[in-house]
Amino acid sequence: MDRTNPATGESLEPIPDDSEAEVDAALDTATETFAAWKDVPITKRQQLLANAGDVLRENEQEYAELMTKEMGKPVSAAVSEVEKCAWVCDYYAENAAEHLQTERRPGPAHAETSVSYEPLGPILAVMPWNFPFWQVFRFAAPHLTAGNVGLLKHASNVPGCAQAIQEVFEEAGYPEGVFQSLVVHSDEAERVIEDDRVQAVTLTGSARAGRAVAKTAGENLKKSVLELGGSDPFVVLDDADLDAAAETGAQARTLNAGQSCIAAKRFVVHTDVYDEFLDRFVSAMDDVTVGDPTDEDTDIGPQAREDLLEGVHEQVQQTVEEGATLELGGEPLDRDGFYYPPTVLTDVPRDSVAATEEVFGPAAAVFEVEDEQEAVEVANDHHLGLGASIWTRDLDRGEDVAHRIDAGMTFVNELVKSDPRVPFGGVKDSGYGRELAVHGIEEFVNKKTVWVQDADGNEEDVDVTIE
């Protein structure tokens, strides 16, 4: 795997790809390990996960610097990412057994019926580069603790992060083969999904990648969970706290240099407060510090790859050509590395690139609407439906609007975020299935019905043997 430091454009030492034989051996190891791992008491698996959280905290600066070097995340944000990974370890170390506790279900008087939650086996995780530790731990923490084993196909520009994550689990005391990183390219993932030794697959990535993974998984009758892109609306109603909305909006658009599925991308603003909000928002975006990601004072670093920088700029240019007004930014920075400034577009046509595509960089599209109903219509006028943020001083109104927006997650007076305690995922082309909380850990388990009765038990209920 070739690597490039996006802050400088300089090449990093490449990491060798795994051969076909090495991938095959990893699949064998995963299968053999699962046979024993699934019978390890969940309390033991929880303790190992707690150990992983400790390893993360003990080495957070090292892991943060690795993220900064491979994908350009500011080191302060990278430290926060490691801490969040430790948090998800803590959460499932404390709650996994309760989430997967066998449930007694009502049934006939002569029998005992229950539902148990049993692991499936080796699970392939196809993960992106933008949150190279968090996305993986969001998968691994619940599903390893449920008794599955994990195989990671990470993004090709962060192979060092992939290897470091495997080492976290090894240092935490996990048996060999419970979590393995496969250093392979995207075109090789299909073969792994098709392999009989793999029981399910999860992907975080684009809708295009999601369709490819879902097709392969479906053809092989394997469970899949897809967390795909987002073009999240940030709705500012006429009674919003404009200072808070503008400040949080700038943070929500520029977080991780705009390279986040749940970043606010379309700003839908009521006409009565449009001018006031826009002034505050442009000022807040202009105040964002773009610079060296190793500097603690930097707010956002570079785009993760040169092609990503070029892609964002092309989307901005095309949207301007389609009639939008450039209020701020709009040109790559003249310096080494792949830097793009905070950018604001207004007068954005509803059928333009910035309105209809996901812009994966710090460029905001602002829309003016006449009333609340139009705000909801514009928010819903997109093929993606991951998250949404609504701003209003009237909490009942905010909750009502939140229920009317087509998204997997809606937040009132807060930016869209992930939290181990609540489910994460989208609707429409943003994917299906859920991660985190109890809903996430249940995605890759067999919800097994168990019916127990005496051999001479009498059945007096309605005949239920007909399928």
C-alpha cells in the first residue's frame, strides 16, 4: 500500500500488501478461532474489551500522530478520536452482557420459550479513511464482544492505522485471530465477501461502494449493514438562536476538514433570519484556522488525498457555473499538501451539484426558504438521509420538525454526532442497519428461538405447524 502525507504531499514508507495465500490463511485462522471464541464467557470478552480501552488511552498520542500522518487529521482531533474509541470500549464492556441477555418470551403453559443471541462467525468490516480508528472500533467493540471474530479491510491510504488497531487487540490480550487486518485493495474485497468462511459484512463508505457490497452479500445470502454517505440538512428556523446556530454550523461543516458523512452540508435557512444568519455563518467559517495538522492550534488540516481535493474543487466550480454565488473560499490554498479553505455558496440552484451530491469537503451550500414547510421539503429533497440538525428556541416545534425530516438521526439545537448509547445509521441511499447501542450489537447475532417442553407435553393451542 502506497501512502502519502496529505499535509506535505510527501510519500511515506509503503506497507506490503497481503498475498492471496496470506488472506486465505487469515480466513482459516478466523474460522478456527471462532470455534473457541464463541464459547468464551461474555464476562471474559467484556474484560478484554475494557483492556483494549486501556491500551488506547495509554498510547493515545502515538495513535493520534499516526492518523495525522496518514490522513491529515489535526492531532488534537485525532486524540479526541482515540478517546472516543476508548469510550465505546467502556460502553460495551459495561453493557454487552445486558444487551445480549437471553429473553424469556410468553408461550404455551406446557413449554418454556426464549430468545438467545448467538454470534454468527467471521465478519468482514470494510472501513473508510476519514475516521480511521473510530469507524473500526464502532464495529469491533460490540461484535467481538458478542462472540464474533473480525476481519478488517481498511482504506488503502491508512494501512498503518489498520495494523495499529490489530495491535491494540493483541496487547489487550485477545486470542490470535479474533481481530485481523487484511492489507488488500478494494477490488479484492468481493472475493473475501464471497468466501464461505465469512458470515456477514459491514461497510462504511459511499453509496456506490454500498451497492457493490450489498449485491455481493445478497448473492451469497449474507447479512450486511451499510452506513453510507450523507448530505445532512442544517435547518435554521425563524426563532433560532442565530449566534449558536452559526457557530455550531461552521463547526458542523468543517469538522474533519468537511470529510464526514454526518457533516452539515446543506444549510436551509428561514427567510426572516436569512441575512442575519448568513453574516454570522460566513464570519464563523472565515474564522476557522486551516493549517499544519501537527499544530495544536489548527482547526482543520488538509483533504486526505489529492484526488479528494480536486473533487471538492470541481464540485464547487460546477455549482458556481450552475448559478450559485461564492461568498467565501472556493480555491485550493497555494501551499504544499492538499488544502481547501472553508467555502460558502449561496443562491444554490436546487438541481445543482452542491444540492444533489455529497460534497466531502468544507464547502457549505446555503438555501433560503419562505417557511417551515418549505424548509422540510428542501431538507427532504435528497437521495441521502443520514442525519439532520434543526435550530429553534421552541423545543416542541423542533421535535415536530425532527419527526418530519427523512433521516436516520435528527438533532435539535445540536450538530449530528455519534454516541455509543444511541443507534447510528440512515435511510434512503444512506444505507440500512444500525451501529452502536443495543441496536448495533444485535445486528450480527442469531436471534435464536428456543422452545423447551417435556416429550409427553400436551399441545392444546392452535396448530402452528403450518408455515
